[in-house]
Amino acid sequence: MVKITSTRMIPFAWRWRLAATVVAGVLLGGLADTLPLRRLEWLTEDLRLELRAWQGVRPPTGEVLLLAIDEQSLNDLGQWPFARSVHGQLMDWLGRAPEMKPAVLAWDFLFAEESFDPEVDRLFAAPLAGGAYPVVMGAFSNPAATGVWSQGKPATRLGLTLPLPCPPAVRNALPDYRSLQLPITSLLDVSRFALLDAEADADGVVRRIPLVVRVGDRVFPGLALGTLLAYWKVEPAQVEIRPGEAVIVHVPGGGEHRIPIDARGDYSLNYRYELREKTFPAGIEPLSYSKVHEALLPWALYGDKMPVLTTAGKILIVGEVASGLTDIGPSPLRGQSAKVLVHINAMENMLRADYLRRTPLWPGLALLLVAGLATAWVLDRLKFRVYLAIVPLLVLLVAAGTWGALVAGSFMIPLAAPLLAFGLQQSFVVAQKIREEQVQRERIRRMFGSYVSPELVRRMVEARAEPQLGGHEDEITAFFSDIQGFSSFSEVLSAGDLVELLNEYLGAMTDILQEEGGALDKYIGDAVVAMFGGLVPLADHARRACEAAARMQLRQAELRLYWRAQGDRWPPLVHAMRTRIGLNSGRVVVGNMGSRHRFNYTMMGDVVNLAARCESGAKSFGVYTLVTEETAKAAQAAGCACVFRALDRIVVKGRTLPVEVFEITALSSAHLPEGGARCLELFAAGRAHYLAQEWSEASRCFDEASALEPLQPGRDEGVESNPSLLMRDRCEKLRAQPPGPDWDGVYRMTSK
């Protein structure tokens, strides 16, 4: 049973990425054969070949020797072309010297015109008549004409050269080069010919040569194949042509050479060798034409001792290497190179069966694009800058892999179109990721801009902390605040005034909350529920929360003065507005709670409940900011400057474990009112007596401290008591009814 996966299971963004990948593949694959992309591909091929040469060139077989028309030859023998009698003398001497007789001599020239003196041509051709060794002369095709030509006239014979046998179906599969330009007639009967055709690409580099060339209804070998056929002593009848596959050469005595060709009969060069020098220490070592000529001259004329030359049994090919001659052009390994090296590289390839294996475009293109998608999938959750760093590394890895394939197995893998398609794909992915991040940033700003400070929003955006349904444990400080007696406000204010007052109050409080890095959980009427930490990590969440609470109390004092200054605009109840705040720190569950369609980022846990009890319990101590011991200690450890007063150890309603609670009396010691420090000293002394059950001493200290309390009932509007008065009254009750020797000093609250 086949399970069909709906496209709905593919995320929307990935559907676009998949579509972009298909478009990039089809587009670049279709354009791969255009000249701009072919030029780019040639550049990558040449670079890989050059890097392979730098990595180390294997030594040539030594079976192919270059007889070079070099600068020394031009200096010694005069202007090029040399007199043909000079060539004839050299061929004659080589034929008469068994120790130097080559297996075959090939000329990378076309001798197309007769000399002014027929005797010169006779002297040129005469040494070949004895057949001391085979000689291969150059010929050229000419698509601009038709037929076979020699010396500017239609040729009636081919001399010693026999066409390669080829069935009509095979022959017709090859392109017709139409016309053949042969060497002069006097050479046809004493030598074979092969075609010198080596058409360069648009950048001037020869990368393919015709191994077999069709001219009309006959097929002839190229120079490399024709020379090797003579070297292997193979007759044309032993050659089989399979366009798009190979030229198969059946060697006498058994065995065969399978030389790969394309559908046109062209052979792809596995270009390895340049002239031997510092950059190519294992390259081709040429023999200077003039040096060989000068070495043979005394031996031939005077019978002197035979010169030591390494031409016996070798393939000897004559070609131009001097700069300034016509047969010079760029190669994959060098800007200017002797083109005779094209044929030498081809012959070296064939002697070693060292063939370039060109792989098809589409498999590599598809594989790279799939790898690009896989990479995008794996890296999708990483930070954008990490993605941008890894993608170029992948490109380098692919390029290195194709170079490694060339070095290890002579595989030439198409690189330009696949890399451009990959670049197009990744550009789309990058553009989409940028767009997604922009949308995500905007979404986070919209969701949290009203609840947390801009700095926190920025940190969330940078952390890519997009909220999702669900929670996690985190260390935070929970914040609760509530206006004292707010239910009375609705009785004396109209709905409009109530909204205006609340907006002004909540706006001021929320500004401070956000400035200190807090995150608003919710408003419940006049109450504010918030957290410090959780949304993004805050190492000093307790300090921030305590300082925010102290600043809020100062800000509310300013608001009371402001409202009072407005005269009759607000009733006396507003002038006396005070807020109680409760704080507690610890590990809670934070996250988005609710349904998938509507949720709220909030906090849950016992720590949160205790913070709420601190806010409501502040009334029992006559204070307006009550915090737990956990919060006070954590804030002080983080360098908080707030002034704390230890009030009592209590068990709030609904809990069994006691907790010590503190009042934040001032934002810093500088904010303490006159007598405030002495008040705190007396209160601390009274509490020590209280815990020791020394009720009279404790009551005296608390009574003395009560006169110095910053908030006094009857004097300060909205103030009903203060901690010193409450503790003095508690001492009087305990003195009348002592708790017993096992008393632990814990006060158990009976209401929230």
C-alpha cells in the first residue's frame, strides 16, 4: 500500500523553495550550452586542470618526442619556413642511423605548395622513398570548399593513405567537413597524411580535436590517431568507429585500444603536459630541431662517432614552439602555448589510456540542488549569519570535490551551470529567510511591543525567540501591584474620568516596568501583573524588580502632587492614592498558555502565588512594598542599592512553610527621609527583642521607632498604620498571652 503525502504537509515557505529549485535547475540546465555559460564552464575546467598540474604532473611516457622549431633553430637555420632540403636531409640522416631511427615521424605542418625549385621538393621527398620508417604529413579540412585538393588543384589520388573503413550509417552520423587540402603531390606516394584539424573554442583554447574526420564519403584519421596507427603498425581495416562511443583500434597480435569520442567523432583532451620548465618539471622535454640537425651533420658527412640521441623507436613529431610563430595559442595550462602540444597530449592520453571522462550535466545539477535544499533544511534553525558562512563553504567543498574527481579519476564534472543554479537557489532561500526574519521581527514587535521594553523586544528578535504554545521552567521575579481601596474610586468618578486616571497611572507604572526590563503579563483592572526574566533571560531580575518597585512608589508620590495641583479636577480620594506591591523570586513555569488560536505569555507556580500574597499581605504590616527573603537576597547580591527592612517570618494563608518578608523602604540610602536610618535601627533592635520574647524591651523599641516612621496615620492621607505600630501592638498582646517556650517566632496570617 502506497502512502501519498499531501503537499499541505510541506510548509508553505518550503513549497516556494522547492519551486525555486526546480526553476533554477531547468533554467540553468537549459542555458548551459549558451556561449556565456560555456565560457564560464571552460574557465572552471581550465582552473581545475591547472590546479591538477600544480598538484603534480605524472611524467610522460617518453614514447613521444617533440622536435621543436624553437628560437635556437630560428637563430641557427634562418627565417622560418626553412628550406625543404633541410627537412629532407634530417629525414635522410635519421633513416640511415639505426640507433636513432624513429618508429614514426609526424609533421605538424601542411606542405601545401610546391617550392620555386622542383629539385628542392625532390630532395625533400627522396629520403622517404626507401620507407626506412613511416612518415605522417599534415592535411587540413576546408568546409568552405568541396572535394580533395593538392597544390591548388583537384587531387586524383591519395597516395599511400587509405581512408578508414566506415559503414554508410556510421559515416553519415559524422559531420561532413566537405573538403580536404592535401600535401604536395610528391609527398603523397612516399608518406601518409592525417588531419591537423584542431578547432579552438571561442576563448582560443583547444579542448577537443577530431579523432576521425569525414570528407564526403570518406573518413580519415586526425594527426594523433594517424600517428599512433603507424606506431602500432595498424592498418585502417583494423579500426572500428562508433560515434558517441569510441574508436576501437585492434592491435596485431591481440588486444585493442578503445579511444572515447563524442557523436561528432571528437576526442576530449585530458590536458596534462606543457613544455618542461620550472612550473612543469615533469613536462615535455623538446629536442631542438637545429641541435639535432647539427649533431647529425658531421656524422652524415664525415662518418664521425654517432651522436647520442634518444629518438630510436620513438614517435617523433615536428612542431613550432618559438614565440611569434603562427602555431601558438592559449592552452588550459598557459596563456600562450605551442599548439603541437595538443596532439602530443592526445597521444600521451591514448598511449596510457588516460582519458578524460566527461560526466552529464543533469545528474550533478540535480544532486547539487537537492544538497542545497537539504543544507537549507538543516541550517534553517541556525542564525542567519551562520547560514551565510556555511553556504560558501559548501560551494568550496563542491568545487574541491570536482577537482578531486579530476585528480583521482580524470572525471570532468560540469560545474558552472550547477553552481549558478545553486547560487540562484540559495539567493532565493536567503531572500526568503531575510523576508521571514523581517516578518518575524515585526510579529514579535507587534505581539510584545506594548508589554515589554523596546530593549527586551530587540533582544528577543536577535534571539529569534518567537513565542509558541507551551511553557518551560525559568528563574524569574514575579511582580504584583494593586491600588489601595480602588473599588471606592468608581463610586466617586465617572467612567470617563476613571479611564483617564487609570491610563495615566498605568502608563507611568508600565514605563518604569519596561525601563527596568520587566515584561507585562496582564492588567486586571487597576492591578498590574508582570515578570522580570522568563521572556528573555535576566541574570539580575531580582535587582531590576526591586528598583522598579521603589521607582514606582516615588513616581506615584509625584503623581499625587500633580493631581493635587490640578485643584478640583480630582477628588481627595485620588490625591491620597497609594499602591501596594508584592515581589517574589524563584523557578516558575513561563510560556504561552491558552489555546492555539488565542494565548497569553504568563507565569504559573507557587512562587507566583506567594508574590500575590505579598502584595495583599503588605496591608497587614502597614507597608506598600513587600518582598520575600529570596528576592531581597538575590537583589542585594546583584548590587541593588535599595534599602530593605526585615519585617517578620510569616506563613501566608494557603501555605505551610514560613517565609521571611522584607519592606523596600527606599530606592537608596540617599532617599531615606530624616530619621529614617534611626527608625530602621530601632525596628531591628525591637525585632531582636521580639524573637527573644523580651516583650517589654521590644515594645519600647517599636514605640520609639513608630515616631520616626516615614508614614504616619492621621498625618499622611491613605495611611492607616505602619510596621512599628503594628509590631508594638503585637508585643502587647503577646506579653498578655505569652506563646510558650516552643514558639518559633513565625506569624501565621489568617487572611489573604
